[in-house]
Amino acid sequence: METDELPFVDLTPMSQLLVCPECDNLLVQPTSVCVSGHTFCTACRLELDKCSTCDGTFLEHARNILIEQICKLIGNMCPYSASGCKYTLTATLLPVHVSRCVYRKLECPLNKIPACSCSWSSVVKNLVPHVMKCHEDKVSERNYIMSTALQSDVKIIIHKGEVFLYYKYHDGDEWFAIIQRAGCTELKFRSVFIIRSSQNKIESVNMTFPVTSIEESMDDVFEQGRSMILDDTVVDKFTVGDEICMMVAVEEVE
């Protein structure tokens, strides 16, 4: 089974049971055990004459090997714990969580656009309030937009709790358009580009691509053919005056 297909299991409640009753920290090897089975970290054991839970004596040279192995397996705190994340997970699931953690740090997506600038930097969970407050003129809360201008276009789409950056621009004799996601949710999406002729309703261009991460280089995505690239001769067929009938959408993938 691929790592990204593993079910997400939060082991924080279990980890809270695997703590030393004296110092309240996760048990680390070697451990010490009293006659009743209460398990302590060795540092605390050396400070105690008897078990602080039941007043029982400690067993000489006895360790709780099973507890030590479990603690070693699940004792992986999210690296964004300093930002507020409380998750503790297995070593296998930790990378999956980290890639989706809402306490992951990021900059404003608009910083990726040459003509835009925003000094905002925070955690993922604060991104939606930021764009709604500071970039309201670029925000659409529908899953589709009309991108009709024959020049660069930048929009932010908020759909199903996810934040998407849409960018269209012209370079040389080619048009480029891309949608990237900030990673606020675990859902999967695809981008849809539809260009229609205002004179001939039948003729159209329809292109669909997986939505890429905001952390990926746009240049790499275009070079690998993972987003829309059209040359001027194609675009000219659908241009009327200084506008083009182009719809852009994001759709959830089941």
C-alpha cells in the first residue's frame, strides 16, 4: 500500500497513556517497573524509593520492553508542534500528516506572481481569513471563474475549504494558465479550462489537469505538460475584440 493511501490515525490519545506517572513525559528506554506493573522512566526511578502510584517496590533490572517499543513507534510529534499542532503519529503516517498539517507555515500564494507582492506569512489555517481580508478583490467563492481578459489574470478561488491560485499570462507566442492549491484540505482536485467561440457555440477547447501544489514551481509544471499551454493561433480563433470566452474551474476528484 502506498503511503499516501494509508488511513490517517491520530495516536495522541494513546500517547497520553504512555507517559511516566512521575514526570508526565513520554516513556523512553530504558524503563523501570514496580511490582504492580506501573512503568517509570529511569530518570524518575532513580529519584524514588518506591512507586509513587501504589507505594510498591521496584523490580530490580526489570523493564517494560513492550511499552518501550510502542513509545518508539508512535512517539513522533508533528514538526509544526511549535506552531500549535498537537498530533503524535507513527513514523509511517507522520510524512502524510506533515504534508497536510494546517499548522504548516507558508507565504501568501500571490507572492508567486511577478506583478503581485504580499508580505503575509503564517500557518495554513490562517490563509482563508487572510485572502478574504487583504485580497478580497481577487477572491471567488465559487468553484469557477470567467477569465476573459487578453492579458495576465490572477484570481484566488476558495472552494470546499481549499485555497486555489489561478494565474494566466502570455509569453512570446504562447498563453499559459495554471491552478495551484495551498493544501488546506486532504481532498483531491482537478483544474478545467474551457474556451468557447462566442460566434460558433459548437467549437471549443477543453483541457483538464490535476491541480498541483502551490509549492511546485510553475515553470516545472508547464515544462512537464501538466497545465494549459496554447499558442496564439489557437487563441486567436476564439478572440473577439480584446476578450476571449474562457471558463476556469476546479472540481473535486472522487
